[in-house]
Amino acid sequence: MVWLYWKHLRRVSTPSPAPLPLGTRVCVQCPLYNEPLVVERLLECVTRLRWEPGALEIQVLDDSTDATPEIIDRWLRQHPVQAVIVKHVRRPERVGYKAGALAYGMTLTKAEFFAVFDADFRPEPDFLETLMPHFQESRVGVVQARWEFSNRAASLLTRFQAIFLDAHFVVEQAARAAGGLYFNFNGTAGIWRRTALEDAGGWTSDTVTEDLDASYRAQLRGWKFVYLDRYAVPSELPENLTAFKSQQRRWTKGGVQVARKLLATVMRSNVPARVKREAFSHLTVGFVHPLLILFSILFVPYLLLVGHSPTGVWLVLNPVTVLLTGGFTVAFYMTGQYFRQRRWLEGLTWLVVSPFFLAFGLAMSVTCCVAVVEGLISRGGEFVRTPKGGRAISAAGLVSRFRSRTWFMAIIAAEFLLGLAMLGGALHFGRHEMLALSAVLVVKAAGFLTMAAVSSQDLFPRSVPARI
């Protein structure tokens, strides 16, 4: 990915095309489910979007079961001028979750284009003016903006999340787009052409990542996607570890489901071989997590086998393995940090803490490994929203949806046991004065044990929301 990004670096930014004809109808869709803390800010932002009068409508697709509907109604009464273009849509049943809500909203309008915003996104007034002109080319089906994160500095957890996601939005998406490869609409902060979505089969709920699914189906039909890496829409990162785990579980599970559904079709299609190779890597990336779990289980036994006196092939294999598994990964994330704001200092700062960052990612593999198994054996599933709105959100309610309390405890127990195994290895090598190996194991153990300790607080409904 880093090589592909550098290769196409000068081609990443797309020049601004001419405006669309007058009268182009746009519908802004805001799918919601129990978002009382952020919905008012969302309404303030989407009603400030600039577009031709009479050609813009806003659908608040509200499936909430809490106080969110009352908050929306109150805001609309208090802002009658903005409310003229807003339709508060309440479905009788939450069929299909987010995908079902978006599909239902499409039946209520004849708009030619659909902009989608999740509840925690804050588009600037020029969003439509910036993205819509790219649809001048008739085969453009999606224009996607980059995500930015307003609360990236709120905690160590949000900083780590931002680094993970910056690498995706700054490096991966831009590299794929510039290289003419398949990439995906990210579910929000983007615009769909109606004919492209309908030609691809519309929104479906047989996976929990309907955005990835629809993206691949549309591109297989020949629709072109445009990515604007220089234009970002602010959003919020989950500030609770359990909420973050829930989000990563959904993304990983959905990716595996889409791979089951579409990978064979992609491989049989007549797209270029390089597109197929990248599509394979993209859709199967979730399978790295079972491999990371296998690595975690075998790491200490491997060190016990060769750590005392590496000879022969191990003298070459050890440093090469470290470079492949660590060095290139760090370079990937540093590239994302630098090119987000062209600041080397920030990238170098995170280089210092990269061992802890990689340990955090390794510890997340337990949750994501479970998600891979779920994706392999199930179709669809409940779309579990990621709570947003700052530290006031408690993730205790998510535990019941995370399969069950027993299932959640099993994940924590696995994290705890892997951490103890690595800590035991660290003590063993420390006693043998192999301090470098001991330090590596201590960092990895800290990742697993911290993940287990912080997550365990959410098992008890009365506990204070965990922060790291």
C-alpha cells in the first residue's frame, strides 16, 4: 500500500470539474438509531448545506426507540425555516437496519443523488458544492470524502484509533483510487448516483457492511468511484473501548461476509488482474486476525526454541521477520500520519510509541478473530450502532449485544491468558539476561492485559465507562 501510494502520489488529488446543470436534485439521508447526544448538531450541519433552492431535501431516517425522535421534533419546531426541507421519517419496523432505512428513504423521493451522513458527522456548508461537480462524468457512481476526527486527542484510545483510520483514509483509499483499483464507499460522508445504486441492486442487508457490498457490486457493473483525499468531513471516534470493539467486530465480520458473497464473482469477472489481486487482498484482510492469534500462541514457544542460540537460517529469518511484521507496518501508519497534515514530527512522535500501538492492534485481534468466524458462518446479522457523543456514553448496554455476557467474558479471558503467557515468557528471558526479548514480550503482554482489564469494566452495568 505504501509503495502504491507513493507511485501514484501526484495523481491522488482530483481536479475540480465544472458545476452540474441547474435543477439537479439531491437528497441528504441521515440514518439514525438512538443518537440523542449528537442528533441536534447533525441537523444544524446538514441544514446549512448550500445547494440550489428547491433542489435539496433532507431525510432524517429515524429508527430510534429512545428520546431521539422527541429531540428531532423539538429541534424542527424551534427552527421552522430549516425544517421546510427536512422530512422526519419513522418506519414501523427496523427491517434491514441501516441498509433498510436507506432503501426505504429512496422510495420516498425522486432525487437523482443521495448524500449519506451518520449521526456523528459534521459536513461543512460547501460539501455538496465540492463533491457534486465530480458527477459531470456520466459513469461516476460515487464520490467519497475523507474522514477526519474531531476528538482524536481525547484519549490514548482515540489517538490509536485515529492512526489506524488515517492509514486507511489517507493511504489506502487514495492509493486504490489513484491506481484505478476497486475501493469502497465508507457508509457516510459520500454521495451516490441513484442510477448506479439501483443498477448494482440497491441496498441489501445480507451483510452488516452494506456500504462495502454495494460498492463492489457497483464497480463490477462498471461504475467509477472518485475519492477526494484533500476534502475531509469531521466525525467522532468512540471513546469507550467496548464501543470500539463493537465497531471493529462489525467491520471485520461484514468484510468476511462480503468476501463470501462477492469474491468469486470478482475473480470470474473480466476486470484486469491487478484489480482482482487488490480486491482479493481487500476483501480477505480480516483473515489476518486468526493468523495474529496463531502468532500470539506460538510466539513464546518459538522464542524458547530458537531464542537462546539462534544459528544458521534463524540468523537471517529472525531480522527479516521483524522487518516484515513490524517495520513495514510502522512505515504504513507513519505515512498516514505525515500525509494527513504534512508533518514529519507527528509521524516520528508515534514512531517512539509504535511498539505499544502495535501491541494494541495485536490485542484487538481476539475480538476480530471472533468476528471472522461469525462472518464465515452467518449471513447478515444485527447492525449494532457504535455509541457516539463523548465520554458520557456508557458501553454497558453493548455487552448484551456482543453475543452474550458469556461470549464477551470468553474474549476477555482469551486476552488475559495470552497476556499472561507472554508475561511468563518475559520473566523467563529476563532471568536468562535476554533483556531485548524480555522487553518485547512485556510490551505485547501489556497490550493484551490492558485490553482485558479495561474491557472487563463494561461487564458490570454500574461501573464507570472505561477510558484509556
